[in-house]
Amino acid sequence: MLWGGDVVAQTPRQWRDSLATLSKQISQMPYSSDLYLKKAEANIELQQWEYALETYNEILRHDPANPAALYYRAFVNGKLRRYDLSLDDYQHLLNLLPSHLEARLGLAYTLTKLGKRQDALDQYGLCIEQHRDSAVAYASRACLEEELKQYDTALYDWDKALSLSPANNDYLFSKANLLVKMERREEARKCLMELLRRGVARADLEELLRLCR
């Protein structure tokens, strides 16, 4: 959670216990945005999307510009496939915090879901302008470029993502997969050999290795 402080991994049972405690505190105390945010976090962890949405609505009723509630309400509406509502919250948050990385990425993803792929590419481009050290921004744009069969630009972005996060096996696998699509099999094989050297199971790479023969 981006606004939740130090996040401690909990089991579903522990999250349910936390939720019960928070709900009791909320019923017994004056309104507290911190308590409501923690309750909504528990709802999300338990995939209780509608309950989380109700909680964020309550927070935003008291504080329409609460950045955490705006971001996570957008996220929850995305989970519920209410992309138009998700789009509104991301845009509202970015009006308040124009360089918010996760909101910009969320907006681009939502635009993709709405079929507005060029607008999504523009948002990824703006995200990269604002956060040139963000590997995930380059990787996210590469995924969309690959879907659009813009393979050369996608390869550039996978290389940029890897230059910023060289130990990321998912990025290296994605680059190998793209190189296979581009029929650059020897380069793809080198990526796969590096993944094997890093300890990735051969079974997970077998299909791509076969395509590189």
C-alpha cells in the first residue's frame, strides 16, 4: 500500500481480525481518515472490492482531495471494471499531484482498457519524461508497444527497463520473448541462457528455448 506506512505481511485470517478490530474502532470513535484508510486496506487485501469502495467514498465525502483515497478508489473501480470511474479519479489525483508515478501509470493502463491506446502511449511517454529512472514506466510502455506490434520501440524500452533494473528476470524474459517475435533467435537465446544462469527453472523457459533452435 502506497500510503499505509510500514506494511507487514499478514495471512487472510489476520486481515479479517484486523478488519474486525478496525470496524469496532470506527463505530466507537469520531471520524478518522486514518482508520478508514486502514479498513479499506484490509478490504482490498481480502478482495472485498465493494466494501473498499464504500469506505473510500466515505473518506472522500469528508475530504474530496484525499490523495490516498482517490488513488485506491481508482484502483478498486479498475478491479470492478468500472474504467470510466477509475479514469475520473486518476485524472483528479493528477490534477492535484501531476508527477504522481503510480497514478500516471494507472491512468495509462485504464486508457488501454478503454481502447484508447494512443492516449495511453502518450501518458506513458509523459510518465517517462517525469520519471526517467523508473524501470516500470519503460516496461509498461514496452508491453503496450508490443501489443501494437511496434517491436523496435518496444525493444528499446525493454533495454531501458533492464538498464535501470538489470536483475529483473521478468524484464529479461519479456525481452527474449520479443526477440523471438522479431526472429532474432540468437539474441533471444542469449537472454534465456542468462536466465538459466540466474537459476530460473528450465521448464519455465522450454517453449522459448524450443523456438530459438
